Amino acid sequence: MGCHLCDEMTASLRLLQSELAFEFELVDIDKNEQLRKRYDVDVPVVALGGEVVCYHFFEEDMLRQAIENG
């Protein structure tokens, strides 16, 4: 994807993934006009069930809370 923030977010998700046993999908917003309009400069985005959990930077506490309440 060519985005250092995206790379950092992905690495953080992978570290937490083994502990919390969740799956995630990488989506290139540039390939989807609706997503590009919605998130444009707010990448990377972590969403769960259509709700944004965090964007720009990884927020472990927010993700943990979203998974536990999800």
C-alpha cells in the first residue's frame, strides 16, 4: 500500500492478534471510491462492525474495548 502509518498499524494489529484471536482484512481505499471519499486523509483506519475504532495511529486500549464489547 505504500503508507508507513498503514505498515505500523498492521504490525501492531498482528502483534495483538495472537493474544486476542481476531482476524482483520487490509483494504486499499484507493480502489474503492466510497471508502476513499469517506476516509481520504484519515488512513489508516481500524473499524469493527462498520464503526471506526481508531485512525492514524494504533490505539490498543480502544481496540481491546471494541473487541470485548463487540
